[in-house]
Amino acid sequence: MPRLVRTCALGRGIQYSAAFVLITKVTAYWIARFRGR
């Protein structure tokens, strides 16, 4: 059972980190676009 919980937590952490990286890249992209004008 602990292994299952750990796998779920790991999967959730990967999802959160992937979403965080995506949001950071999108934000940096928009900042660069607005700054380029």
C-alpha cells in the first residue's frame, strides 16, 4: 500500500512540475512579446 501512495504522489508531483514549467514558459513568452513591441 505505501508503494501505491508513493507512486500517486510522484505522479502528482510530475503533473504539478510539468504544469509549472508550462506556465513559466508561457509567461516568459508573453513578457518577451510585450517587451518586444
